[in-house]
Amino acid sequence: MSPTIPEISPTLSLADRRATLMKAGRIIVVVVHDSGDFTGGLSSVLAPYGSTITYLGRRESYAMITQKGPKPSWFVEKRSAKGAGPTTVEAFIPPAGTLEDHEVDNDKDRDEL
């Protein structure tokens, strides 16, 4: 028996269609390099995944590690201004089914957003 594929509205954006098909708990990595120009409501696209970024300027870079579903304790995001060099993020993602009692401070090197 093949798995049931959910119906997807043709009026949804490509990002919304992909998010609909993605299972909860899947790890999401978003990287923008060199040009972050985006006029389509960035916060509405990334906010469901925990992002607080509302705007990326020309030639800014951005990185985020999160998951689909509730914002994880290991969530991290960072952006860098034009000419500031690469945006680098790291996150310790505990194995599925383990307690997150040993949370790592993923914000220790975070720049102001």
C-alpha cells in the first residue's frame, strides 16, 4: 500500500507546498549567500520555524538551523551585513527520542539580529 499524499492547493507558494509535504520534526537549514533581497514577506515565510528576522538587505547573508514543528531548544539563526564576511551557525541536535536536559547554548556567539 502506498502512502497517502496530501492534496496541495495550486495557489500555495512553492515554499508553502514544500512545507506541507515535510514531516514534523524534519531538520531545516536555510542559507542565504551574498544577496538577501526579499520582498515577499520574509517573516511570514520563516516565522513558523522560529525565525525573528523580518528583513534581509541587499548583499546580506543569513543562516538558520531549526526543525518543522515546535521551535527546538537548539534553534539558531544569524545574519551578517554586507562586507561582514560569512555567516556561520552551529547547533547541537540531540538524537531523536532523547531528553534535552543537556541543552547547549547555541546563542553564545549570536550577533544582534
